[in-house]
Amino acid sequence: MKRGVTLVEVLVVILIFSILFGIIFTFLLQSDRSFSLGRNKLEEQQEARKILSGMGRLLRKSSPDWVINSTHYPLSISENSTRIDFYVPFFNNTSNEIENLKKITFKLNPENQTQLLKKEGTEPAVVVAQDIESIYFDNLENQVMVNITIRKETGFIFNNYTVTLRNINTILEDTEVIEPEGGEF
């Protein structure tokens, strides 16, 4: 009796191990893709929440229409609903009265439509978000609704984020308004 293995037996064992390794490799690869997709979705959610949190904090301080010495400074949304302009009060630290209003603008960057820009008064515009697929503003009565889609891989959509404006029917006198020159931004 000869003891040994035939070539056919060796090939069958190699084939079985190749199939097992292929299945294990496919499982590990699919697990890695799922993990990456979940991580990207989480990053997109965090990015959207960060944007909306900062924007919401400013919008809450705003008014649908500030009136200073019979001049109106309303909240406005562009025709295509991708730009919002509003005024936020800044208070005097000692008297706790409104010292000035500062114009705030959020809009998509005209040179790079995936960036969201923010401009405060006469300060330079800053990029507050990357990877924006779309943004939409709507002015409801004393509220602003924001829909934003962040696009990295998963396309996270944050729908119907609504902010209530708190300074309604406020009339001011002799308050400085800080805003860019007409057409600057």
C-alpha cells in the first residue's frame, strides 16, 4: 500500500480552501464597505446638524422685519430660495440694549455650488460647509424653514428644519445697521 495523496486530491483541497478564502474575503470587503458607508452617513448628519445649529442660533435672534426710524430691514429669501438675508441684534454689554443690527447672509458660493457661504456685516465671507448638494429656504409666518442636502457618498437630507423668529414687531430708534455696500455680496 502506498501512502500519499494524488494530484486530484491536492487540487480538490486547494479548490475548497480557495472558495473558503474567497467567501471570507468577500465578507470582510462587504463589512468594510458597510462600515465606511455608515461612517460617512454619520459625518454627513453631523455636518448638517452643525450648519443648521449655527444658522438656527442666528435666525432665532432675528425678526421678520426690523423697523428703525421708519426704515424697514426685513428678512429676505432669494427667488430661487438658495440665499437668505436677515438682521441680528447685538447688545451693549453694560446697558443690555440693542447697540446695532448686523446683516447676516447665507448663500451658495457662485464659484463652487457645493460650498455654503456666510457673511456677517462687513466682515469677509467664510465657507461654513462643504459638500452641499442643495439648500432651500422658505419664509413662513414668523418662521424660517431650511432644507439641506449634504452629499459625500450617501446624500443625507435634512428636511423641514424650522426656526421661529423671536424678535417680532420690534421698533428701534437710532440703532446702527452694519451691512455690506449694495451689491457687494
